[in-house]
Amino acid sequence: MRRDKHRASRPIADYFSAYAWGVLGFNLAVILWGAFVRATGSGAGCGSRWPSCNGQVIPRSPELETIIEFTHRASSGVLLLLVAGLVIGAFRFFPKGHLVRLGAVLAGCFLVLEAFLGASLVLFGWVTTNDSVARVVVMGVHLVNTLLLTAWLTLTAWWATYPDQRLELSSHRRTFTLLVIGLAGVLVLAISGAIAALGDTLFPASSLFEGLSQDVSPGAHLLLRLRTLHPLIAVLVGLYVGISMFRLQSSHSSLQTASLARSVLSLVILQLALGALNVILLAPVWMQIVHLLVADLIWIALVLTSVSALSRTIQAPASR
């Protein structure tokens, strides 16, 4: 008997799958550290130079802000190497046309774009106390790109774990539409959340009453006016995603899909509670990181729910 030449051997597929999930986890850590850079005002820790840090490859006698920013740049560089390994492994261990190859290549493309967007924030001075409209726009584009990068890393890991699954959109059109609207809504919510977090960083308040007064002041900055939209968007998107997941877990025949949908539903409820707590506590740095972590977990779980709901398992040809 011989192994089908069109499929990766099971041990190799298992190792690659574990590696892909590991890359996704590292990417999540890089995202959270990037938020820590913004929340602590350390975005200019390496000056206005990129990729060097204050004109040096490795900064000497660095300040705390420099250490924070340099660590983020270094971890981003490690992520670039890890994703390069992901692409190489996808082409080495999976056949032409396999979805793992598609996911790895697109993850690589979005990571390169991620590096350019991150560099532009530094080179144009859209960091620390900069409150320009340009920073808000680029930050929004940067965030969407980050989530799309995370989505493709998630899909690559999923397809490596379930190499016999294939997307079948034609027979799931209603589900596809339902999920796409949910994913788009989460993207909009994430952008509003990033704007709110930037407003919390640039215009801190000493009390909840002061924060509300800032938001409704006639001369309030654009960031503060936009910040007021985030709770409303969070409730609307949370309700839509929650109802969608409840319907999906009740109607879908796959136990796997139902379980993932329940995970999304649970995370959405948790996130709404954390959002309220974040407002009450006046958005301390640690709470912003926790809030972002759960937001990223919701995005990953929603992507996994979508691919599970829209896929079917194909029967592998018998070995002979």
C-alpha cells in the first residue's frame, strides 16, 4: 500500500498544525504588546526612525519607553520569520491548490502590509500625543489589517488541523450572509473601540463624571465625540452576533459548529461586561489589555465558527 501523494502525511500535518496554532498565539501576544505600547505612550520610544531604534540596531542604555517600543519591534520581526516558516511549510507539506497554502500566503501578504502601516505611524509621527485625523484613519486601517492577518493565520491553522475540509458556500448562502454581516460588524466595532481607547489615552479623566463631561462638551475633540459611539455600537453588534450564534447553534447539524457558536456567545456576554467595567474604572492600562484580549478571542472564535459552518469534509481516496 502507498500513501496518497496528494495528501500530507499525518505526523507532518500534526506538527505543522501545532506550529500554525503557535504562530497564531504569538501573533496575539504581539497585538497585545502593541496595545501596551499605545496605552503607555511609548510609540516614540525609538524616535522617528524605522526600522532602526534611535539610529541603532540595538539601543544602548535605553529608557523604559525605548525598551517597550523596541520589544514590540523585535517581536514583530520574530513574527515575520515565523510566518515565513508557515508559508514555506505550507508549500512543502501540502499539495497544490490546498487551502493551507492560500491561508499562509495571504497571512504573509497582510503581515508585510502590517509592517508598512506600523512603520508609517512612526515615520509620520502618529504616535504618543498626536491627535490628528490622519492618525485616526491610519490607525483604523492598521487595525483592520491586523484582524485580517489574524483571520488568515486562524484559517491556516484550522485547515492544517482539518486538511480534508473544503469550503462549500453555494449550499450555505443564508448562513454565509449571516456570518459575513457579523464579521463586518465586529470590524466596525473594533475600529470604534480603538478610537475610544486612543481617546482614553490622550484625554484621561479623573472620574466617570469628568469623562462624561468631556464627551458632551461643545468644544470636545473629535476623538471624544467618536468615543461616545463605541458603547452603542458594542451593544448593537453584540446583540446581532449573539442572536446569530444562538440561531446557528440551534439549527446547525454539526456539533463542532454548535460548540464554537456557544463559545462566541459566551465571549460576547463577557466582553459587554468587561466594557462596562472598563468605563467604570476609567480604562486603566491593564483593563484595556484584557478588553482587547477578549475582543481578539471573539474575532478568532467567530472566524472559526464561520469556517466550520461553511465547510464539509471530503472523503479521501482509498490507498492502494
